[in-house]
Amino acid sequence: MRICVFGAGAIGGNFAARLAAAGNEVSVVARGAHLEAIRARGLILLAGERRIEAPVRASDRPADLGPQDAVLVTLKSSGLAVLAESVGPLLRADTPVAFVQNGIPWWYGHGLGPRRPPAPDLSRLDPGGALARAVGFDRAVGAVVTSSNQVTGPGVVRNVSPDRNTLWVAETDDRPSARIEALRAALVAAGIASPATRDIRYDVWHKLMANLSGSTMCLILGQPNTIQKTPEINRLCRRAHAEALAVAAAHGVVLDDSPEQRYGPTRVYPDHRPSILQDYELGRPMEIESIVRAPLAFARSAGLDTPTLDAIEALCVSMASSKGLYTP
């Protein structure tokens, strides 16, 4: 397949290198020192004992790369305006554009099944409808990722979880389609698990649980792996998790999950700084809207009382806005 990875950072670099090593014609949209390094020596992926040197095409101008069979968008949700401005030359009429982001995605309200209530106002996830115009709901593909990665230097990505790389992909209305099957096949051939899913919103909320009740706490405390070590924090995360499960259920997504499963004594959390904490420490725009505020909009539209999540929201918004990393 001809695949463009738009945003070849940590996750994007991992997937781009694997897809290229599997024989796909891969290009990446990158910038700065990262772009120059990829142009000079290719993209380098370090995954356990494996080292992949992938000769991918790279540019900061999508127009240089031409139409694609598929596009994987691995930009943070806070950076999607860049995509909306320049993605056009990558697209054919039916090019699937998979949005590999944390939190509630901009397309969530499109393609909802009749048994689910309407989504709340999510316009802040797509200001002015720029993504809807540039990509369109018909091209948009839902995607949920489980993969831990770090950029260790220009053009070099370390896959922290070499045995745990999964990308769920599906049409936004969950219908079967040839383009989804083709994309899944390419991912699996590249060593990226891509299980079939009948409900991409289930996968969205399931991934969101960890970010909303766990990663946000790491941000507030300024450190990872505190949830299991501190009983008071563990109880707080359990309350937040219970509230988040109720929000999802109110919108027709009943998760096979519980505070005990998520934060019980047998759960082992890696000593890995979640991306929302990394962004705060490095002064990068933060995904407050998709990870924190959008889920709370679902709670309010359902009339649910969520005092723990409300407190988390207030703290996260205050921390991010005080550093100029998020505009309320």
C-alpha cells in the first residue's frame, strides 16, 4: 500500500518504520530536525533488540508526497489544524484517513447508532469545521492505539512496548468495508496487531478510561506510577474511574471494566510518563480538550454528577492554561 503517516513523532515513527519494513511505500510528514534526519539517513526504530532502518519519503509539505491509499494521522488532537490546512494533496475520493489520537475524536457524533443518544457539542475539537471540510466524514476512519514510544533523537524512535503495539481501525459507523480490511491487513503484516472491532466507540472509551482517570493524575502530581504506591491517590482514581464508566454507559457504551480491574493491587503500571505529562513538561500544546473537557461534556449532557472528574478537569485546565499550553 501507499501509506502516509502524518506526524512522524513517537507513535507515527514506530508505525511508519514497521510499515516500510513490511514492503509498503511509506511517506511521512514531519518537520524541523526530525525531518532533516529522516531525509539524511531514514527513520530509525529501536524495538527491543530489533533495529529497523526505514528509507521513507519525508517532507513538511504533503503536496510533495502525492495521493495515498491510506493516511494515518498521528498528530496530537491539539495539532490537527495543521492537517486541515494541508492534507488535500494526499487524498483521493475514498482515501481512508485514520485519526490515531487520544480522547474523544472530532468525528464522534457522526455515524452514531440509533440506540445511542446524540453526542454533545464537540465543535471545539474541530474549530470552524475545518477537518470536516478538508477530510470529510466519508474519509474519516476511527482509530485507537495502544503503544508506548519515545523520540530519543532526531529521526530515532524507541518502541518502549515492543510486544504491545495495537491499532484498532473501523469505519465511524462500524460497517464492514474493503478499505478497512486492506488497512488491517497491512498493519498485521507489519507486526502491528489490528483486531477486528464491531464498535469503535467502545474502543475509544476503553482507551480514554486510562487517560481520564490515570494519566491526568500523573499530570497533576507531576510523576508517573504513583497510583498504586499511594492509597489516597488510588482511591481518588477509583472514584474518577467509576464516574467515567457511568458517563460512557449513559451514552450507550457499557465497558467490561471496573475500578478494581483498573486500579486493583494486581495491576502493574510501567514507569512511563504519559504523553499529557510529557507535553506539560516540554511546553507543548496539550490535549486537554479531547482527554478531559469533551468527556465532561458527555457527562453534563446526560445530567450526571461527576465531582471527582470535575475537580480533575479544573486542575488540568488551570495547569495547562497557566503555561499557555491550552486556551479554555
